[in-house]
Amino acid sequence: HKYYHVAKSVEPKRARLAEAKASLAETQKALAESQKNLQDVEDRIAALEKSFNESVAQKEELARKVEVNTLKLERAQKLVGGLGGEKDRWAENVKLLT
């Protein structure tokens, strides 16, 4: 007689426990899927950051090369300009010597 009352009060609790376990399993599955998606996004962000940093480094290297080549070009133009005057002087010397 006592077992009946105990079983009657325990059975609904067991049913709620089973429902709670099923709900927990479903929630854990959703959590695992969300964590996988988050990891995928974080991996993509890391790849994009790496690509960005490489591009910035390449841009800086190219800017440095532009600066160096601009200086070389200016010096070359000065040299060519200076040699242009030398051409005239050498032509004068040739005339005088011949």
C-alpha cells in the first residue's frame, strides 16, 4: 500500500527527469553546433587578419621601394642634366683641337 503512494509520486518525477535529460541533450547538441560555427568564423577571421597583415607589409615595402626609386630617378636626372652641359663643353674642346 505504501509502495503505491511512493511510486505514484515518483513516476511523474521520473518522467520530468527524462524530459529534462532529452532537453539537455538537444541543447548540448545545439551548443556543440554553435561552438563549431563559432570556431569556423574565428578561423576565417584569423585567416583574413593574416592576409591583411601580409598585404599591409607588402604595401609598406612597395612604398619604401617607390621612395628609393624616386630618389634614384632624381639623382639620375641631375646626372644627365650635368652631363648634358659636359657634352657641349667637349664639343667646344673638339672644335678647338681640330
